[in-house]
Amino acid sequence: MSTFLGMPTVRPHPADPPGAPLRWGPSFPEAAHQTLRDEQLRANLRTATRTIRDKRRRVTAELGDWEQLRDAGAAIKADVMARLPELLTELEANVTAHGGVVHWARDAAEANAVVTEIVRAAGAREVVKVKSMATQEIGLNDALAAAGIDAVETDLAERIVQLAGDMPSHILVPAIHRNRAEIQEIFTHRMGDAPAGLSDEPRELAMAARAHLRARFLRAEVAISGANMAIAETGTVAVVESEGNGRMCLTLPRVLVTVMGIEKVLPTFTDLEVFLQLLPRSSTGERMNPYTSMWTGVTPGDGPSEFHLVLLDNGRTRALADELGRPALHCIRCSACLNVCPVYEHTGGHAYGSVYPGPIGAILTPQLLGLGEEGGPFGAHDPTGSLPFASTLCGACYEACPVKIDIPSALVHLRERSLHPDGGHPPTATDLAMVGAARVLASGRLLRLAGWAAALVGRATGGRPIHWLPWPGSLWTRVRDVPGLPRRSLSAWWRDRQGWSR
Amino acid sequence: MTGPTVREEMLARVRTALGPQPPAPAGVPRDYRRTGTLPRGSAEALDLLADRLEDYRATVVRSTDDVAAAVAALLADVDSVLVPDGVPEDWLTGLTGTVRDAPPLSHDQLDNVAAVLTTCRVAIAETGTVVLDGGPGQGRRALTLVPDRHVVVVLADQVVHAVPDAVAVLAAHPHRPLTWISGPSATSDIELVRVEGVHGPRDLRVVIVAAPTGGGTLTASRT
């Protein structure tokens, strides 16, 4: 990255070079304190999430059977998890039968080694890439760079992120944290072949990217992609996209490598009729995305003559083992949950410290990394352990999810796993408070006494919110206010109102 | 290459994760619309397809019998038109500068062709989608990707209402390379402002043919 030196105008987001793709930052609250200060970021996010939310609402309302499609999608995914071993071997057999090569990779290092070896064998020093969460997750670009191979991201947003030295902050629109003026800066200083006098007009910026990437598409020997789904029954792999960079990568090079999480397999070709309705409408808010490509192995005389499918675990079997957390694997990466999340809208994706941000990231990342397992991360102050707490549990994500992942329930479950990795635990302050509350609420005498005490405090504080309490109350007031207490208890108020007439 | 041990270990991990009593395969409720309500090739289906394609900023031309004239008008301003094998010869009468993919053109040669003319396999009215499966008149995938203008002729009986209708048609040949096209290429990556025309053809023009024009070649793409 020596070409980046001496060009201080573009500052990468986040500023410090990140570590592991699933765990790069401080804990969520610490990172959020940073990102919340960035008013530009918050303004960008507000506009962007609102726009996409409205579009999604419009096109999902258009289909009278939207809820039935969601039910079918959820059931198909549950079925996939239940039959995963047989579906994976079926997929492997069908890809192989049609001339493809299937590889298995237990973790990021294995997957990166497999891909690097394929690229080396093809004799390529440069590869073109289709936007892919799986390859982000395993840090493939860095691994290729270490082997002297230049991986060129070809999705516009992904290219912006790559040129800026950023981490992605959204599953669908990784550069959502950058506005047009910033992108103009990034292109002007980092692209190398940006046209002189480039404006910040989105069309002009997109055309600059087209010109920048065209020659690379035409000369590429090897392409690397992810997969939105793969059909076990036929061996067919599908990639859903908008710009045509996907088609370029999937069609023009001689060698194609696809890295796919094992959970992306679908049983039958017919299942496409469900997911090709759910995904585009939930994701970009379009009736259909501009381009969807599907291929099965290799087709003589059409497209790559060599196809490799890398099946990736990298923590997925860990997630699968947790019955309550398992539905996180149903995710189709549409990003609808990010766009409706009040927490995401304010903090942005970088606060989550993982390539998977937002509500789905808050349940997926901890599970992929083995939250609460022996040797795994845990605790509310850990970068990964804090993620299940990055939520108000408002449920907007559950409502938006096209495959009905109950994210709020998974979050609650993972909070438990984060705080009490070994299952059983000594009673916490919350537990004790709950026991106390149960006693008080069960007794009229105690409740009256508590009401009287609360009213006393209410009168002393003038009914205003309380910002500070001594320990152990400080555990609460350090992060939030206690709402103002009333000057009279409800029962006292009721008694006066009724005048004890009955 | 990964040895059989990695494969076996991953499958074993999956089985272990599912536990000694793996969850029973779930039944899938399919009470969503399995077929569209508009009849295949109906005037309503054609109207809907035209409306949805125009919504994506594709150019739509309705034709009844003179496909050649419609095609010629859409390609009058270009000097080279790539024509894959299987496009009916009588559609080409008004064209000059036709180019064939025989022997197969290089990427750079394709990049110097202005436009491509194809048939399609099926079209989905509700989503404004045209699907190519490499059948007669559609060519290999690169042909409809590199040239900047794609003119595609859709015949009435190729137009279905909904996505499940199209998947049923395509299931006859699931192994063919499929390209689903819904408008020209587009991006919304900069402030979610939609910009039409990025890497794929920036200019998509669709001829919707309402009535059969006669001649057995028209149904060739539905083998």
C-alpha cells in the first residue's frame, strides 16, 4: 500500500488499521462513543437508511403473499440446517458432475490457502473480485496481498472502501459511511487514473469507476466471488448483483473461484422462486435486482473453463451447535435489519468492530467466534461479548427479516452466554433486584411501604430525573438516568380520588 | 487442494453440531402464489412487463408483426451489431454491420462491438425481468455483457406473470448458465442515489412482440 503514502487528505475509517475481520475494535460502547461524535457519519446514515427503508416498505407491500413467502423462506432455511450434511454432499456431487472442483475449508486460514494456491496455479498476479461477505470475513484480500497477488474489488462501494483503506460499515452498501464529496476525494487521490476535474456527482463518479475497472475486467485471468445461494439438487450457484461487475467476473476470466459459507446451500431449484423474491425486495428495495447469474460447474464454450467452489466453515458449525442461536445461520445477507435498527442508524457499522454489523452482526459475530465457549470471548466489556448488548430489543429487525430470524430472542440468549459462559452463575445484582421486587409486589403492606418511600424521594428531588446515585445505584446511573419519581404513589393517588368511598 | 480428511472432519463437525438427534426435517409451507394470475402471453401480462421495464429506465418498443422494422429502428444509429446463432434471419433484414461470434470473438473484439441482438428464454412481467439461458439466439454470456447496448426480443408466449412461473420454465434446463436481467446495470452505492448504466450494458432495449409473426424459428428458443 506504499502508493497511499503522502496523501493525507483521505483518512481511513476506522483510523487504526483493523485486526481480525470479525473482531477489530474496542468494545461496542467504546467504539460507539467514537462514532457517535461523527456528525457527518450520522447525517449520511440517516439519509441513507431512511431512503432504503421507504423503498423496501413500498415493494414488500406490493406483494399480497409477502408473509407467506417469509414463512416459506424461514421453513426452507430450518430444513437446510436440519439436513446440512446430506445437502452439502449432494451439492458437492452435482458441482463435480458438471466439471467443477469442490474444496472444504475449516477456517479462514485454510480457505485463504486454498484460494491462493488456485490463483498461483493459474499464474495470475491480479484477480478481480465480486463483492462477497465470506471473503471479507476471512480477510482474503490481505492473504492474497501477502502472496504478491493484487485483489481488485469491482463492486463500486467495495472499491471505494478498498481505495480508502476503510472497513465496510454495511452489508449491502459497505461505503454507506462515505458521502459523495468524500468519494470524490478518494477517487481523485487514490484511483490513479481518475479523470481530471472529477465532480462529486454520483453519475460522474460511477462512470469514473466504470472506466477504471473496464480494462481490468477484460484482462483478468482469475475471478473470485461469493455466493448468495447454491442448489444442492442441481449444483447451481447464484450471485445476485446490480452493476454488472458480477457478470464480468463470473463470465470473462478463465478461472472462477467461489467462496461460500456452508449455510448458503438450498435444497431444490424450486426454492429459487422464494429467495429471488425475498432477497431483492428486502435488500435494495427493488422488485428485482438488475442482474442475477446462475451457473452449474463449467459450460463448454461459455464462461470460465475452470470452476472451484470453496465450502467454508469458519465458526458456522459452532453457531449450528447452539439450538437457540442457530437461526443466525438462516441469514441471506439482505441487510434489511441494519436499515431499520435505531442503534445502527446512530452508531453506524464500524462500532460493531466486525464485517457483520447491525442486528444480525450482533448475533452472528459472537456465535462465529464461539462466545462463552472455553477459550472464547465473553463479558460485557469484551469487543465480541458486548455485541449482544448493542440493542434496545425493540424488535424492528425481527419484523423486517425476510426469513423471520428472531434476533431479539437470540440477543437475550447470547447476553446470557456472554455474562455466564459456564451456564450456572452466582446471583447478579439484577437477579437480586428481581427477587426483591417479587417479594414487594406480592405483599400489599410492602408495596405500600415502597410507594411511600418512593414518594418521599420524589418530593425530595422535585420529581426530576436522577442523574447520580451512590453505589450500587451508580451501576445504573453511570449509563442512564433514573426517571423522575412521582410525589405520590399510585395507590395514594387512587385512595384520595375515591375518597375511600368504597 | 484439500484432502478427504478436511472434508470428513467438516461433515463430522456439522453432524456433531446437530446432536445425536438431529432436528426433524421441517415441512415447508408453500402457500404463497405458486403461479401468477395473469395468463401467459396475455395483453395484461405484456403491459405489466412493459411498465416494469420502463420503471427501470429500459427502452421498450411494442411490436405486432414487423419485428425487423422494430429492431432496425432500435439499432439504426450503430455501426456494428452482434448476432448470436439462432436469431431468426427475417429479423435482420433492416440491419447493416452484423457481426457473428464465429470464430469466437476475443474480449477486446467484443468491446469494439456497439450492440447485440438476442432472443430470450422467458420474461417475468411482475418484476420486469428477461431471462437468458444460452439457448438459440441468445449466445454465450459474454456476448450480452460486453457490448454497451443490448436489444432483446421477447415473444408474447414467453411472458409469464410471476417469479415462480419463470422458475418452473427454467427448471426444464437448470444446468444452463442463466442470466436474469431487470433493466440496465445500475448502482446505488453513492448516497443510495440510483445511477443507471455501470459495467453491464448501459442501454437495454426490449422489443415485446404481441402477436406471433409466423415461422417456426420463433419458438426455437423455447426448446
